[in-house]
Amino acid sequence: MRGSSLRFRLAALGALAVILSLTAAGYVLVHLFSIHVERQALAEMEFQLEQVIAAIQEQEDGFHFAAQPLNDPRFARPYGGRYWQVDANNQTLRSRSLWDYELPRTDLQPGSIQTTNLPGPDGEQLLALRRHVQFPSGAKAVVSTAMNATELSQARREFSQDLYPYIILLGAFLIVGQLFQLTYGLRPLRRIGSHIAALRSGDEKRMGDDWPQEMKPLAREIDGLLEAREAAIEKARFRAADLAHGLKTPLQALMGEASRLRQRGEDDPANAIEGVTEAMQAHVERELARARAALSPGHARAEIADVVDRVLGVLKRTPRGKEIDWHLDVPDHLSAALDPADLAEAVGALAENAMRHAVSAVTIRAGDADEFVELHIIDDGEGPANKDLVDLAQRGMRLDQSSNGTGFGLSIAKDIAEAAGGWLTMSPRDPGVCFTLSLPTKLI
């Protein structure tokens, strides 16, 4: 599932963080812009307020203006969006822009200034600045300037419309940059996966030190495990060799005792001892073969053509092997992921079985099959019946009870193939039988 991908989770969390951060940043920027615009508007209205106050003259019949207080045409145009008003006792002076509308009055403390929101002449909301003024004669007035608050909202909206496309573009750049960062940052993880696969396939023997600083401890631990495994395998191989050597001497002694009994004319006891000894030897060889196959080093690789040539070189020197017409078709480039000694033992068991049952010829050929290599060994003998094929690889099973074999060769070949991750199959031919040894080209 994509949710289980480290790259996907980091990319999703990073993209979410970028989106949330830029959204919050955009909101804060718009808010700061609104505060700035309102501050500028209040500064402008304060300046206008000072101009209105400076233009007021107190006379006997009330307040008048010595000149037009403000030259901005918006104060002269009805509902122009800029307004001023002077409230003194029962007298009210106001800008032409208010037309027949009068701003609501309010009481202020002497010398105080107030920022407030008021309803406007056209139903709009106004931002107003008011100041309490006391003249030298003692007369008091409240002077107000106001502006349409919609202008501030419009400025904020236009700023948002200009800002958010750049916010979105910045977010896209940040997300793409984060994806590039993830790709570069996680590259060693992909590399370590492929390197471990190479260790499994035998193409590499150690992780090495060419890793980022944070991954070197992991690489060293893996190399330590590999070294410990190889040391354990080597120790087990020595123990298997010691076992074989330890059993060889007593078995040879038993065979010598059987020979002495035969020389004295005691054939029955001699035959019994030889039969038991041969069975014990077969059991020991089989178990040692299984042990060697199970303990094959992780980088083992066998060249098929070389192993087959060595096996046939031995068999052709036997009396029976000299009588057989050997047909060989094994390409040089084929290899299998197992120890050459194990492959030689499996091929030797199958080739010896084919030689023993062949009439005149044995064919050995090999080829690729996906990630496996198939080695076919075919004899032209009489061959078993279909119902007997299943029994051939069972322990000690021989269809030809008159031969001298112990019946463990096919079972050993089967065990070696399965330990390497392959299998042994048998199929009847006309004439003869075909044994197919399927072995992986990469380590399991």
C-alpha cells in the first residue's frame, strides 16, 4: 500500500506542512496589510482633521470657515466617500459630501481623540476619527473626519487576489523541492536494499564503508553478521569433515573384517557385514551431502559446463562409462547459485544412475528457464513405469534390485536441489527416463 511507503508518508506530511504554513502566512500577511492600510488611512484623516480645525473661526454668531478647509474633491461631491463634520453646541457644520446627512453625535472628554465606526449617508460603514476641541473663548466642539470603510475592504481584497497566486506558486516550488530532497535523501535506502539483494545473490560479499555517516553503523552490523555466519558455516564444514573422517576408519575396519570372514569361507556373515557397512556408508554420504548443501556460503556459484565436464571425466574412465555414447549440450555461460561440490555430487548421482540404466547412450543438456537453469539427464534404457517414478527419489528406493547401487543417489540429488531452492523432476521417455534438475541462478 502507498500509505506504508516512507517516501509517500514524508512527501504527504511535507506537502501538508507547506500548505498549512503558507496558508497561515498568507492570512497573517493580509491581516498585517489591513492593519497597515487602516493606520495609513487614520494618519491621513488625522491630517485632514487638523486642516479642518485650523480653518475654523469663532465669531459672535457662531463658527465659520475662513476658507475651504479641504481641497479634496471627494469632500465636495455628494456621497463622495470622504466626509467631515463639526459639532459645536447647537451648530453643525459639515462637508458637502454629506449632503443632507448628519453624522451621529457623541460626547468626548476634553482633549480626547476617538477612532470609531459610524453609519454613512448611503448606508455604508464609515471609519471615523473624532477629536474634542476647546477654543480660546472656552467654546467646545467635536470635529470628525470619516471615510468609506469599503475602500479598506477593497484594498484588502485586491491585495489578497495579488498575493495568493504567488503563495500558490511558492507552495508548488516548495513541494517540488521537497520531492527532490526526498529523492536525493532516500537514495541510500534504495541503494542499501539493492546491495542487500546483491549479498543474497552472491554478487557482493560485504556492505563496505561507502555509505552516509548515519548508515555506517547499520552497514558495519550487517558485515559483522555476515562474518559471524561465514565463521559458523566454516566451523560446521570442519565438523562435517571430521565426522566423515571419524566414521571412515571404523567402516573400513568392518569391510576388512568382512574380507577376512570371506577368506575363511564364511560368506554369509561377510555378505551381511558388507551390506550393513555399505548402507551405513550411503547414509553417512547422504547426510553429509545434505549438510554441505545447507551450509553453502552465501556467495557460492557453480558453472554448469565445468561441473558436468569434471563429472563426465570421472565416469568415462569407468568400464561402464567407456561403453556409453555421451551426448553433451551445455552452454558455457550457464551458472547456478550453489556450491560447485554440491552440484558435482548431484550431477554425479544422476549421471551415474543414467549410465547404469542406459542401453547405449546418455544425453546431458542444459538451458535457461526464467530465473532457473534446467539440467536434463536422459538415458535410453527401458525406463520405469509411470507409477514408479514417484518412488525413485525416496530414501534407498531402487527399481533395479539387481544392481549394486544403494538407492541413495537420487535422494541425495533431490536434497541438494531443494536446499539450493530448486527441485528434481522425472518424466518417462520412449525409450528411457529424463531427470531434470532445476536450480536457481540467484541465491534464495
